[in-house]
Amino acid sequence: MSNEYQFKPHEQPIMVGSPANPDHPARRKVFYLLIGIFVGLTASFQNGLLVANLTQIQGQLGLTPAEGGWISVSYNMTNACITVLLYKIRQQFGMSLFSKITLSFLLAATSLQWLISSHLLDTPNISIEPYYLEIVARGLSGMVASGMTVLGLFYCLQGMPTVKRTSGLILGFGLVQFGIPLSRVISPYLAIDGQLENLFLFQFGLALICFGLINILELPPGNTEKVFEKLDFVSFGFFASGLAALAVVLVQGRILWWTTPWLVYPLMIAIVGISIALWIETHRKNPMLQVRWMRSRNIIAFMVTGAVMRILLSEQNVGAAGLLANLGYGNDQLVTFYAVIIAASALALIISIFSTNAMDLRRPVIFAVALIALGSWMDVGVSINSAPYMFYLSQFLIAFAAVYFMGPLVFEGFLRAIGSGPAYIISFSVIFGISQTVGGLAGAAAIQAFTTIRTQMHYADMVSSLNLGDPAFSAQVAGTRNVLSNQTTDAAQANIGAMSQVLQGIQRQATVAAYSDLFFLMACLATAVTIILLLNYLYNRYHKRNPLAKELAVIAKMRETK
């Protein structure tokens, strides 16, 4: 599109830092939409491929679980805190430079990842440690994921008719949910025998295609203004260090356990860093973050709802997936399982795009939480003989909910921000990003802690109740001993080995029982959240009150002035 084109009043950018919204021909809209979908999926792969293959990455680099944890920390710390900086970059330098910066980091991250997986660094002449490069690559990926999500969102918005712009918003944020299940499906076919080079070469290829597509069809230009102030970097430094330290606590606490003494230091850094940043922002003349608005009852409720939803959805990514992993199922045996999740996500995204109503945004969220509750109740009572197909229906419901709630929740937050003024958009972006990232990490950490404690308790109960004189138990030990006797002539060694295997079986049963407890807890929590949200919804309906009435009135007035 020529830069000489004069935008009509209704085509002007919504805010500084966003592209204009010209009346594109139908064909160009289709291309914008397709590019937006491709870019959004590429953004989702940044985290999806890490989650799906972290165990293999650790094995390839010879890392301990704690060292592998630092890889996750690197991604999440940059992903959680970079939003505020990216927003200001768009405002001051425009979408064109923002796109180029994002694509440069994407190419750097994916090429580094491929270089590490290709073993080209495994030579005596190269002194670079692949592990540290992996941490750098994952840090870049965290930043890239935020930037690419924004690019995908803007392309989706350009591809939608003016009356359906909200559908582009829902599509852009919904695509992020596809990263983990898609990565789980494709990883077994690309990473054959644990070789990750083809997998990350595929990711590098996606980056090159994105680079080409975005340069072939650029986003329309927007307005820019000088927005960076010296105090921005001071505030951002404290804020970023606090979030990074919080990511360390949530990831490494889950791996090393919460009583590890040194974890108190990043916890203190997190509290102090975030507190100082918020104090600075509260007392600034031109703050990046509207702290007083963020502390309002409605925004706190929005943030808590988003975080709780992310914690509940950990039932799938950490709960069901963790149980199946403990039962011995690998990625190659779970392709159909994750294909079901992808199908549910796609169905939810399509329904959400065509059914979301700005006048009734709470009802889809309530429905989504109710689906999570139903799916969790269906998973209660799992056994050691549970197989992936037994989870298809329950995880279909939860995967549907994971995408279905996203559009209305994002839409509500966006309306609240734009109704208060364009300056509040950045605060909404930060709140939403933190609630999702930190909520996901907190959910995974809580689930890991709960299942570990419950496994130990079940194991202690099972072992203490063992009756060595029970004929069934004696027969089980004898059968195992007879099998081992064929492998060794040492009777004492065979006895020890038989008892060890029997105890391992008890450990597995205790683990399954712990996951059943987890599903029960998640079901109870989701049911309680459903009831609370439903009562609030019915209260507003009874009093004929729309919680977003004020914001909708402001936006309607803004449209009239245009």
C-alpha cells in the first residue's frame, strides 16, 4: 500500500502505535487474514515446542532437571515482562520497525535453536557451551512470542470487515492456544528417535516464511509520537527483574522443592522489584502503567478471573498430560489424544468468533468454567489401567473451554481499557499477559506440589497397610522373584529385586491416586468458580445492569464523533 494514500477519518488508527484500518479490497483482506493465522500459529510454536520437547532437550544436552528448569525460566521471564516495552516501541517507531525487530529476533532465536540441535557446536575447536546458547535462544523466543502474537493479531484485524473487527481480536488471541497440542502432534514425526534437528529446522523454516510474508504484504502505517522517557527504563528494569525473579521461584520451586533455601532470594527480589516499579508508576506524571486503574475492583476481578482460568486449565496441560506420562505414554502414543484437543480448540474458536456478543460477555466465560468442572469430574477415579482414549471426551471439553473463554475475556478487558482511554491499553496488555503467564506457571507449580504431597501420603498409607503374610501379596512377590531368578543365580538378589519391583508398582498406584485427588480438587474449584460467576451474572440480569455499560457508552460516543 502506498504511503501517499490519504486515510479517511474512519480509516485512521485507533491509537498511536497501531496500524491504520483502510477499506481493503476483498482479495487483500483474505491475504491479511491468512498471514495473520500463519503468524499467530508460528508465535504459539515458540512455547509449544519447548513444552513438548523439554525432556528431549535436557537429554540431548545432558542437563539435570534443575538446569532444564532454567530454560523454562528464560522463556517465561522475557515473555511476561516484554509486553510493556514492545508497546512503547510501536508507539515511538511505528509498525514497520516493530515488525522488522520482531522478525530479526525470530530468525535469531530459531537459527540459534537449530544450531544447537544440529550438534555443529560439538567440536573441540568451539568453546561455546550449547546450554548457555539454549538459554539465550529461549529468552529470545519469549520476547518473540509476544511480538509475533501482536503482529498476528493486527494482521487478523486487517483481514476482517469493519463490523467484524472484534472477531479478528478473538482469532488473534485464540491462535495462541494451539501451540502446545500442535507441537505434541508434529514432534513425534519430526523428532524421530529423539533427534531434534529436523524439528527446529522446521521452526526455522516457519520463521523464514513469516519473514517473506510480512515483507510481501506489510501492515498499513500508523501514527507515531515520542513516548519514551528516561524513567521508563528505570521502572521497566525493576518490573522486569521482579517478574523474572518470580518466574525463577515458580519454575525452580516446582523442580527443587519449595523449601530450597536459596529460593527466598528471588522471592525477595520479586516482591521488592515489582513493588518499586508500581510505586514509581503510581507517582509519575506520564506513567506506563495506570496503577490506580489496575487496582480498581473491576480490573482486579478481571485479572483474578484470567489467572484462575489459567490455573484450572492446568488440569489438561499438567494434570492429564502428567498422569499419562507417569503411566508410560510418550508423545508418539498421544498423537490422537492431542488431535482431539486441536479439534476441540478449532471448534471453540469458530463458535467464539461468530457468537461473541459485546452486550453479554460473562455468559461464555461461565459456560467455559462449567465445561472445565464437568471435564474434571469425568476424570475423577482414574486407575492404573487408564488409557489415553478414556480422556478424549473430558479433555475435549476442557480444550474447548480453554479457547472459548479467551475471546470474551480479552474483549472485556479491551473494552474496559479503551473506555478509560487509549493510554490504558498498555496496562490491559500487561495485566492480561501476566495473568496468563504467571497463572500458568502458578498452576503448574501448584499441581506439581499437590500431586507430590498426595503421592507420598498415598504411598505411606499403602506401604503401612501391607500384610507380608497376605497370600495375594506373597504370590505377587513370588511371581516377580521367579522371573528375576531366570536372570540371576543369587537368591538374595532376586528377593531384593522382586520386593523393589513390587514397591515400584505401589508407587505407581500412589501416583495415580494422587492425580485422581487432583482432578477432584480441580472439579470442586471449577464448580465453585462457576457458581460464584453464575450468581454474579444472575444478580446483574435481575437488576438489568450491564457491568460494561459505562465502557460501551464511551465507545459508542467515540464512534459518533468519528
